[in-house]
Amino acid sequence: MSFSLLSYFTLGLLLALGATTASTDVDWWESATLYHIYPRSFMDSDGDGVGDLNGITSRLEFLKELGVTATWLSPIFESPMADMGYDVANFTKIDPLFGTMEDFDAMLAKGHKLGLKIILDFVPNHSSDECEWFQKSIRREDGYDDFYIWQDGKIDPETGNRTEPNNWSSVFQGSAWTWVEERQQYYLHQFLAKQPDFNYRNPEVRQTMLDVMKFWLDRGVDAFRIDAAPFFVEKMLEDGTYPDEPESEGGSPGQGGQGGTQGPEDPEGPEGQDGPGGQGGGQSLRTYTTNQPENAELIYEWRAFLDEYQSLHGGETRAQIIEAYTEVEYLSEYITNGTHIGGQLPMNFNFVRLENTATATDIKQAADEWMDVMWTRHKVANWDASNHDNSRLATRMGSQRVDTMTMIMHSLPGTSITYYGEEIGMPDGPIDCPRASDTCNFRDPERTPMQWDTSKNAGFSTGNSTWLPVNPGYKSLNVQVQRGVARSSLQITKGMIALKKTAAFKAFKEDGGFSYAAVSEQVFQVVRTAVGREEYRVLANLGNQIESCEGLTNKTMEYVLLNSYSPHRYGDKVDLSKRIVLMPYEGVVLRWSA
């Protein structure tokens, strides 16, 4: 089947449902499709081998083609890049590596003209040590003396030597404290020594970060992705000191535990590598350095500010998308404590943990862990199967499962997040980067340049080299090729995003609007329903054997989206009161209408 014929089926599917309405009590972020861009790797406009803002602008029509709601950009702010931009030196300037403020404004204007929202990464836990604020704090200048967390050292009574204020360790190996000779004190850094932590007990810090938000809102930014939420505030005693972390069996104090942050700053890795949030051994908890109650209070404060901004300036909700590798109970607190309201979308990383042994039962368990708490309490869900901190789906779960996982992720209720390149099934790049290396980052494989076409550097850059090598398989795996293949990963992604505009998918907050189940060990099913009007049923076989299911429903349904493993044709029908057979790795979307 040609691409044009597939488009015809998709268009016809949408037109047939155009007159049908569903619940309108749904804000834009509740069922959005977000597209995550790692700016260094998306598109290079000037041939220096590094992606930039003008490159993103030149490719925004592609996002419109996909049908996504918004794009989220990893940090683009001025930075010495010790931590790939998560060490911000100036929160209101664009780093020259990515372009100028004029370039940003042009990108934003074009995105809005195309109907796309722009989401910026907001990094409120720390700055770069090269930030002007930190340099002023070192010098104890008025207004900046306690802008960061400073502490005197301890004196060893036996040796007389100075030691760190306590036993806290950074997310990296080593102490979380660094001595500054000029100031004669230690400062706290939960991540790199070049990333000093802000002191949120100082009202001026809180106001400054609100001012940063306002700066970008005034330029037209639509939402913020909040970085490293578990780390904002640490436990402080009444005398102004900070307690030692408790020792725990099998680990050093302060290592392991919850939280997480983005970018190269977390060398121990996210979930699935060295423990939740990448704090290392995973055998001891950060009792006093993560998940303090003040963290949620900050998010409530930002929510109040964003809501007030909307009331004053109009427009749609300015949402907070909150990054935290932590327990779902803490994520629930970020939304509300029953008295105050906070962020809209704490990010769900349960699918990021899935690997090539995952079954439909595992997927259901991962979904239940979220839905049993977050949906039951808040009617909020989002699904993220990969990102710039985790191995790509094709490498982690196998290329044969990419399309079935795409079908599952986009058919479950709520918001879905697509990391650039996942829409074509990009694998990790073949980069050998040991964890101890000083010349590369072990997450480089999932950050290789976007594969656009068969030309030089996969169409990413005209330069002689690129900041990371292009995956050598790009000539057969790229956007250009997949546009011409009816059942490519690109077409599956576009088809699933298109379904989000149908009445059945929009009815997810209505009674009976959705269900999901592992109908066998290997077959996962999602049902989306506008009760009495239409229904979609996604069936995905995760296994390498033929599977059959019987008596799923009394309806006869039509095949409307098929992956490359399916022997069926568009328009074929199946009586689900009888048996349906699924080939290995087959994924299908079925439709019924009244």
C-alpha cells in the first residue's frame, strides 16, 4: 500500500468522526503528544556539526506533519557545558552554540504559527559555578551572601584538619561539598562541583526564579519542564546545620535512593542501570537530601504564579511537567496535597525500565503502578518510553517491538512523549564510551544526530564532522525513506497521533472511556471508547510466537492501522466474539462505530 493510500485511510477515519463530540473538560496538556528535542542532535543549520535553534526552526513542519501538540527542548541557555547545558550560567540568555535570542524568537513565532507549543527546560536546583550570582555569593555581595548553600567545615579534634560539614555525597562519586578558599566555606552541590545548589530558604532566590519564568513567559513560552524536583531543598536543623545521612547496610551514606536529573550530570544512570534516579549503588537512601516536603511547596508556589500569569495575560494553561525519578507517592504530592495545587504532569518513567524480556504482563504492571495512584487520585497520566538519559527503545526492547510499543504508549489515556528519532525507530549509536571515560559520556549512544535522509551526515549537518558520529545505518533508516513506506515506524507514529483527535480517544475521562489489560502473557490490549458511538481496540503481540485470543468482545471490527508484521489489509474485518490470531510482534488497531 502506498503512503498516499495510507494517508487516505487516516483522513477518512478522521472525517468519519468529525461530527462526533466527546467530553470537552480536557485541558491541552491532558492528552497531548509532546516531542522531546535534544538541541545538539536535531538539526545543524550552520555546518559546525552541532544542532541549533535555526536548525530546529527549519524542521518544525516535520513536527506539524507528525501531529504533535508541543515540543520540549533540553536546555539552550548560556552554559560552560560541563553538564551539557544543565549547568546554567545565565538563565535568560541563549548559549551562542545554539544561536541568538532573535533565533529563539523566530523559532517560537514559527512554532506558534504552525500551532505548536514550545516547552523549555527549567533548571531550578542549581546554576553553573560560572554564574554571576555564584561569583557574587563567593564575594558575599549584598543580596547574594546566602543565595547558595554555604557551610563552615568541621575541625577534626585529633588532627586539627578541616573536614566537610557532613557526610553527604553527590549524585556522582565523592563529597557533595566543595571548599572555596576566597570565602572560607564549603558550598553544596548535589551534582557536579560546577553546579552549586540554590538556597530556597532565601526568599530572594525564590523571587529570582519566578523572574526567570516570567522572562520566558513574556517571550511566549507555553510551559516548563521542571528538572530534578526531588533535590530542591535539604533537611536543615534548627541551629542552621545539616545532619549526616544515616548509614545503611551495603552502601555509603547518601548514595542510592530517589531523585534524578537530566543530561550528562548523572553518570550513575537512571532507572535500569544503577538504581532509581541514578544515585549509584541503590543500597542506601538520601533521607535528608531528597524528597523533602518543601520541594512540593515550591511547585505549588510556581503553580500559583503560572495561574496568575494566565489570568493576567490570557491564553491557555502554562503547565509544569515535572521530572523526578522517585516514588509515585511523592509524584502525587507534586500535583496536590489536598490544600494546594502544583504541577500538572509529573513524568512517568515506568516504561523506560522495560527491556527486551518485557511481556504484556510486565507492561500492565508498569501501567498499574502509575494508574492505581495517579489516575485514581488525579485523573492524570503520561507515558515516556525513552529519553536522552536512557537507551533507545529499539536497542533496549528490540527493533521488532518498536511499533507495538508506539501503539501502546499512544493509545493509553493521557499524554505521550516522543523522544526525537523514536518515531523512526532509531537505535542507539555504536559509541564505545566506558563510564569512567573523560572524553565522552556513557549516554552518548542515545543522543546521536537525527537521521533525516540518505545524504551526508543523514541530512543533519553539512559539516565535515558532527559532535557525535551519525549512526552508520542511517541510509536505510531515516525520515525520507520511511515517508514512502506504508507500515514504517514513522507511519505508525503518525497514525497513532492522528487517533488522538478522534471522539473515542477524546472521551478518556468519561465513564467507560478506556481500559487496558494483558489478555495473555504476550498480548497487550488497550480499548478506547466513546460509549455507544465508537470504539478502538489496540492489540499488540510482544512475543516471538503466534498468539490467539477468543471472545474479546461481541463486536465485528475493522483493521485501521497495521504494523509491518501484520498479514492483514486495511479494511479487513474480524469478529472478536470468535478468535483473533496475531503473528509474532504484530500490532493492530481495530475500529467499530455505531
